[in-house]
Amino acid sequence: MEPSAPLTLFNSLTRRAEPFQPVHEGEARVYTCGPTVYNYPHIGNMRAYVFADVLGRTLSFKGYKLTHVINITDVGHLTDDADDGEDKMERMAAAQKQSIWDVAEHYKQAYWADVHALNIRQPAQWTVATDYVAQMIDFAKGIAAKHCYELDSGLYFDVSTVADYGRLARAQTDEGEGRIEVVEGKRNAADFAIWRKTPPGETRQMEWDSPWGKGAPGWHLECSVMSGAVLGFPFDIHTGGIDHREIHHPNEIAQNQAHCCTNGLDDAANSGAKVWMHNNFLVERSGKMSKSSGEFLRLQLLIDKGYHPLAYRLLCLQAHYRSELEFSWEGLGAALTRLKRMLIALAKSDRPAGEGDISKREADFRHRFDQAISDDLNTPLALTVFEEVLSAPGLGPGWKMSIAEHMESVLGLNVFNLTRADLRIRPKSATITEAEIEATLAARKEARAAKDFARSDALRDELAGRGVEVMDGDPLGWEWKLAP
Ligand code: AMP
Ligand code: ZN
């Protein structure tokens, strides 16, 4: 049965949920702003890719032929989005005394490892910024005469040359957040560099010749060029974190308008992409999300503490992507328990299909799930329908599997391949081995059978002393767990 609820998505450009109408019949073309590979991604960054993944999976589920592109920024992203500061890549390479190429490769691989661990599907293409520099120069040449001016430090885009600049951010051109004039000679405070010249007497590790002298492309230019080159303007959906709504994406839109020789944004197609979608932030009050803090919140830290990475994916799905999500270890622990419960429900042998009209019940489940996910990706609601299916009595294993598989293609929690043993990850700090734990538990069982409760308690305390919590009567059937 084909999914039938109309898909509506919230468009940041119009600030409305709109029915999705593809540019090309039956297709969906999506561009996601990818990571700047100068450091490990934190789990907040990964929320942006879990969101883009659920969007892509939903478009596939709805029957569209999906082309998803995610870029890898390996040059041009400054430490401040508004043209101030140093190139993040150059700075890290200098700090680590390594070549930029090595830094980029290392952190790209680390990012891909997180993508894999979170069961994020591979996009059709990963575009790497340094592969597109020639096209970036061509794009800049095409818009320079009408929209740009040159200063000593680079080629600048004059935002007053396009209509509706900043509509996405809803910021005033001169006073919006972050619009501090830091470069002398800029015509408007919001003007931004599309080509940054290497200062005289300096050499950058990454620089290219251009009509404006040796230098490197601006970060905003990169995304305009890569998205247009691979997907063609206009394409359907552009995604990123909500911070990109303020500077990066308005600047991409301005360049796209200039490039496509179109003006006002009343026709959303003039912005390069019809729909601009933004995930809200994952927040953490104690500042551990900062890449400069000691124990910074990488996915690997979660794993080191004994949490399966898909518990983090589930944590993300439990909140709507447009809501802020507060991170806590308790919340992550609860998500892990919920994932365990899903596996248990799935593994329970079910009574065979009863007499009732099963096809009607199946249609009802499918319809409710479809409605939830089609309503601007309401994953919290979709999850509850999924769980209802997993624990529905009398549905029969075959039916249950077929419905659940259909839903799982959107949720991506990998529950059909995971085992409960997979979810039990050994915290890195643990010193006791599983064999030792099992042996002590066996001895404890013997003691209890012999009604030697003093010994049984002593063994339990011994385990507790080594970080193992014995879980007698655990409703999920877990005998023990290691404290993180
Ligand atoms: P960056 O590598 O800094 O360009 O960031 C990669 C992606 O993560 C971008 O889409 C950002 O908007 C997004 N992002 C950054 N911080 C957070 C956060 N705390 N929660 C969710 N998304 C974030
Ligand atoms: Zn981008």
C-alpha cells in the first residue's frame, strides 16, 4: 500500500509549513551543509545530520527518488561566521603542526565514523570544497561586475545589489545579530568576502590563483557552488543547523540570486533552493559541547561511557527537530532503556494472527505512522506508533515484521540487526572482565541456592565495589550493568 498523507515541511524562508512540491516530478534533491573538518564533530553537530538523514529517509519513504548531497568544508570557514577571524583549518593545522590536508583527512574520517555509528545513510555524493575551487572562481567571475567590489583583503559581495537580503534571517541588513563591521571599506556591514586574498608577504597552505590575486574562496561561496553544480538551481531542499539561518544561508541565497540573475524572494525558487530547513540546537548547560572543553561531548565519549550510539540517535528522534533538545546523561540512559525495550518487544514470540481483520489494523498503523512523519517529520509521534506495532498482541510475527520494517526505514534505529548484547557496551573505565562478572554471579547463584545469604550479599558487594550493579528482578531481564 502506498503512503498517502501529504508531506508538509516547515520552510524557514516563509516561516510556514508547506506542502512539498518537487521541482522535478517524482524527485527530491537535497543539499546539507556539512562539517568543517578542523576538529571532531560534537554530538550537537551530529544532531544536524541525524535530522537531514530522517528527512532523506522520509522522502524515500514517500516514494521520491532522492539525491542527497552533503559537503565537506576543508577550506574557507573562518572562526567567526561574519568575516572575522582566521581560517579554522589553517589554525588547527598550525596548532597541530600538520598539513591542512592531513588535518582534513583525519577529521573527515572521524566524522564518517560517527555518521556510520548513527546509521546515517550515505548521501549520493560527498562534495569536498577543495575539489570545486575552479568552479567557485567561475561563479565569482560571473557575478563580480554587478554584485561585488574589491578591497585589499578580498572580493566582497554587496548585499544591497539583491532584493530582500536577509529575509531568511529576518534581520535588518545593518543591525542584525553578528553584523559588526570588521573590515574597513565595506559598503554595508553585512557585505561578505567571497574571495579572501592572501595578505602580502604571507603564504597560506591552501591558496589558488584568481583574477583577484592569490587566495581562497569564502565559505558561503563554496556551498552556493557545490549545491548548484551537483543538484542544479533551483533544487528542492537546503538544510543546516539553525545558526546557519542567520548568516551563512542568507549569504548563500544572495549569491544564488545574483548567479541566477533573479531578484526578489517572493518566488521561493529564486533563492536557489525552494525550501530551507533548519534543525534546532542540542544544548548542554555545563559547556561540554565546546570543542575546547576537556571532556568534550563527542559520540566516542558516549560510547566510552557505555552508551550505544543508537541510543543517541533515539534521543534525537524523541524531540521534534525544530525544538531545542537538552542533553543529559539521564536522558541518554532513558533512551538506551527504550531501545532495549524495543528489541525485547521485537524478540518476543507472538501469538499467531488472530481472527480479527488484520489488514484493517495494519492499514491503521501504517496510516498513523505516515501521518506523523509527513507532518513536518513528527518523529516523537512516529516513534510511539512504531512501539505500538512492536507490542501489538495478536498481530502475528509476519505482519508485525512487515509493518515494523516499513517504519524502521524512516527511523533508522537498526533494531532488526541489533541484539541485546550489542547494546551492552563496556565502559572504557571498567577494569573487570565479563568472564569475571559471570563467574562471580554464578557463585552468587550457588550461594543463594544454598540459602547462604551472607555470602550472596558479600559477592554482590564485591561486584558493586568494582562498578558492577547486580540487577535482580530487572523487568528488562538484564542481570547486571557496569556503571559508566
Ligand atoms: P560546523 O561543522 O560548525 O559547520 O557545524 C556542522 C553543523 O552542525 C551545522 O549544520 C551547524 O548548524 C550544526 N550545529 C552546530 N552546533 C549545533 C548544536 N549544538 N546542535 C545542533 N546542531 C548544531
Ligand atoms: Zn553551507
